[in-house]
Amino acid sequence: MTRKISLLASAVALLVSGSALATDIAWVHANAAAQSEQRVKAGFEAWLEDTGKDWDISFLDSGGSGEATASNLQDAAARGVDAIIITMSDLRASKAAIAAAAGEGIPIFSVDSGYIDGVMVDVTTNNWAMSADVSPYLLDEMGGEGGLIFLRMAEHHGTRKRGDVMADVLREYQGVQVLDEHNIDYTAFFEDTTRTMQDYVARFGEEITAVWAPWDEPAQAAINVLQGAGMKGVKVIGIDGHPQAVAEVCKEDGMMIATVSQPFEKMGSQIGDWIEAIVVQGGNADDVIPSKTVYMDAPLVTRQNCRDFM
């Protein structure tokens, strides 16, 4: 009898602590191949381990497709999960799916996706500010003249904002000639950038003085092509601050002269804190989250300070 009472007490304790039933989370990736999304996921998983959480997480990869993102959101809502996390998406293309999930009372936490109604919060960095740091830096390092390849990507709110700022800044640098612009295909961003840069090298050759890339991986693809063609002295920038990009910036003779360090791991752990406080503990979202969009700091990384970010 004593043993039965002890087991019953243990079961009650588990229920009270909320650990009898695992919290069910659906994570919708815009493109799981992107290192930024992998780093957010790593930060979230490190938070789970540090806090001893045993949540049930399902990961859904949309492969860079807006339609697949919306479909994955609809599937998650239909399953009745406890919460949805969505990373690096263009939420404007998923309004109906988000409204459906919100209508079911499922809280949606987004990372670097741009806030829209139906989402509880978007944690991100200030994309206008990041571009305002790195874009003039590139143009100044060019001496305000030369031929520029301008790589853009309009399908994500952050890269779109970065490109818009660069376009504004360029108006003040009349000595810089934009040789060509290209909107990167996000479904195969590295391959698309590689093919595009191969074409540009064949067309423009030594006229290319610099390459502006909206994030680090296309910047690296551009560098690979330029190096393969034996071109030296071209200045390239990216944004994200991935370890490989920081290492490239630190090279004395490297082409990548700057990036911006985004705290992706911190974004992931912050989402964990919010889900625990609101979904698990039942806290009031207005008391837990300071604003609909929460910005984290993202400093400029150049050869002068790059070792601080390694």
C-alpha cells in the first residue's frame, strides 16, 4: 500500500510540474539549408539541454518555397501543436495559414521573418541598420569608384531591406557603376549565385571591383568564383557573421572585407524562454514580451575587430 501511495504521489508531482506531457512544438524552416536557420536551431537546442526540457519538436523544411512554408504552417495548425516557431520566412506569403493557426489559439513565434498580425513576436536584428553599417563601408573601401555587382534577394524581409538601403546609399556614390543586379533564387541560393557570378566574370572580368551580397553564403559563392578565375583584389561584403565568413574577413589577403555579426543562437534561446514563460507557465504575453518586434544588436565585423568574433 505504501508503494502505491508513493507511485501515485510521483505521478501527481509529474503532472503538476508539467513534465508528464511533453510540450509539442512545430518548427517551420523557410530553408533548413541556410546556416542562419541552423544556428538559430542550435541555440534553441542548447537552451533545451541547459534547461532540461524534454519537448517534442518536429522540424518542417520548406526548401526556400513560400508555398511550402504556408503548407507546413497549415499542417502544424491542423495537428493542434502547442506552439509554432517559424524562421527566416516571408510571412506575407503565409497570411492565411497564420490566421488559421491563430484562430486555433496556437501561438506563433517567428525569427527574422518580419512581424504581421497573428504572430506573437518576431525576434530579429535591425536590417536597415546592418546595411547602413556595411554598405557605406564597402563603398568607402572602394574609394567611391569602380564597378559593382549588386546581388539582392527580395523574397525575405531582411535581405530586401538590406538591398533597399544599399540602393539609397549608392545614390551618394556617383563614381560607383553598378555593372549588374541579380535577385538570388532562394531555393538554390549557393548554386544560383555561383552560376550568376560565373556569367558576370565572363562578361565583365577586371571591371568588377566589388560585390555586395545580402548575406554571407552568396558572398562566399562569389569569392569562390572570383578566386577560381584568378581575380584578385575584388572587395566583397556579406551579412550574418557566420564563423567561415569571420575567418575570411580575418585573412590578410582575403576578398571578404566585412560582414555583420547576427546573434542567431541568442534568438533561438530567447524563443525558448518565451515559450516556457507563455505556453508552459501560462504567463501573459504582454508582460513577457516587450514589443511585437524585438531587435538584437548586430555589430559590424572588419579586419580590425574580426578576432573578437572568432
